[in-house]
Amino acid sequence: MELRLLWSRGLLMHPSILWPMMLIYIPGTVYGYYWYKEQLISTWNEHPHWQIVFVPDSPTASLWFALAVLFLWLWPRRPRNPWIRGIRGVIEALGVVTSVKYGIWATAIILAGYSQGSALDGAAWMLMIGHSAMAVCALLYARFFRFGLWSLLAAALWTFLNDTVDYTFDVFPYLPSELYDDLTGVCIFTVLLTALSVAAAWACRFLPADAREG
């Protein structure tokens, strides 16, 4: 069997793959929002209420991606209505950009904390494995989506806005305590990672198939 069959559309879009994926993604997304419970409550009580939508970064990323894959699975045809097509495109682009970004971000932040003395316990390993899988899945499925450049631009603007709100109003995800004295560096890394994630989404979606595979 050729290695490329492992990431072929026929395999990745097969129900035997999609069912387990959704059985992981949907409960995982719900648990992700629960994981942010304390920060959501704190933000609601201590910040303007509009900022709360910028708090649960990773579970919202997995929500966008799960919706995008469900659309692709259950309604594979391109919608005729331009509004529905546009909304679906933005959801797909957000799913890819934010899953790549926060999948890498969470893993990198945990390892950065560990390098400065933070414990690498079972919860940390669980988070790293789960978030790394988010990024990998987004890159694998991006080429199956149909979002256009305008949808990708909208996803990019939203994600950069999220970064701006996070580090301007201090609603970024909780960090290992060892990293709070490196907050400027974390902010710069986050913004650069957004740019990298947008570029990765563009490459996976728009480069010719032979360029993506070669």
C-alpha cells in the first residue's frame, strides 16, 4: 500500500474514520469549554462582557473544525446560496487556521513552561497530545475544504483580533506561572504563529496537489 493512501480523501472521509473523530471532537470540545470555566467566570465578573468570546481559544477552534468536517461529510456539495456558501467557507477557514495555531501554541507553551521548571504531569501530556492532534487533523483535512481567499482573510482578521484582545485586555489563556515574566515574548510568538497558521491554511488549500505532496 502506498504511504499517500494513509492521508487520501477515500480514507480520511470514510465513515469508519469520521465517526470516531466526531466521538472524540464533540465531547472534547465540550470538555474544553469546561476546562476554561474559571477563566470564563473571572472574565465575566471582572471584564466587559463582550471580551468573553475571546477567552476559550482552543475549544472554539475545535468547534469550528468539527462543524467544518460535519458539513463536508453530511453536505458534501457546494451550497448554491452565496450566503450559506460564505458562512460555511468562513467556518472552514477558521477551523483550519485556529486549530493549527492553538494546536501548536498550547504544546509549545507547555514545553516552554517545562523548560523553566514547570511540571510535566499527566494533564500536560494529555493537553499536548490532544492539541498536537488538532493541528495535524486541520492540515490533513484543509485540502478537502472549499473556502476561498475572502473566507481565509476573514479567518485571519478574526484570529489577529483575538490576539489583540487577549494581550491588550489580559484575557489570554492561563500560562504556566514560569512564563508570566516572558509575556511580551509569548505575545510575539502568538502573533507570529497566527501568521504561520494562515500561511499553512493557504498552502494546504490553494497550492496545486503535486506541490502539496512533493
